Amino acid sequence: MALTMLAVLLFCGCEGKELESQSNPEAEKAATESAEVWLALVDSGRYAESWEQAAAYSKASITKDAWQKYFQSLRGPLGRPISRKLISCQYAIPPPGVPKGEYVVIQYSTIFEKKRDVVETITPVLDKDGNWRVSGYFIK
């Protein structure tokens, strides 16, 4: 059940539904900075800390333990990242059915030790406390 909920959160606003795109360079910059700090935690295997830094509704929807297990199974087999290049960063308002809020969809082209040509999609949301926090993470 928890992993199903995590999958919903991870794909929220990124898969299967079109986000309304707008331009907001200030939000995009702040969200990208937050995502990069969060990615550093994930890259170093500090999954519990990445849960602590995640969006409030993400943390309310999945336990820290389930989050850690999910990320261990997702990222562990890839090895450490060798390089990461920003592909796109776009401010967006979600469609109906996705939790309301301001989102930025960020994509990186990443090379891992054990897998090349990976696209990472990170979706920070402007959280209730006014900080950008990661609400979703997807690897393709």
C-alpha cells in the first residue's frame, strides 16, 4: 500500500496529465536549488534525510521506512551518479485531480555508474511553509 501511494506521489503532475505551463524564473531558480540539495541527499544514500526534506503531503502519505526501502530499490542498483546535466525546468500549475499548488518540473540527463542515458524528473512544490520541497521523483 505504501509503495502504491509513493508511486502516485512520484508521478503526481508528471505522468499522464498535462500541467499548465507558465513562466516564473524566480520560482524555477528556488525550486532547482532545493531539488539539488535534495538530490545530494539521495545521491549519498541519505534516504531518511531526503524524506525529512520532502513536501509535507508526501511525508503524510508514506512512512519514512517505506520511503527508504523504495529509494534503496530504485537507486541502489544504479550506483553513484557520474554526471548530471539540466535538460529543462518549468514552472507549472497542476490540472484537476492533482494536489493544488505551485510546481516546478525539473529534468536532468544523468549518467550513473551502472546505467547511462537516464532522465531524472524531480517535481518540487511550494510547501505550506513557503519553502520549495520535492514532491516527486521519477527515473526513466
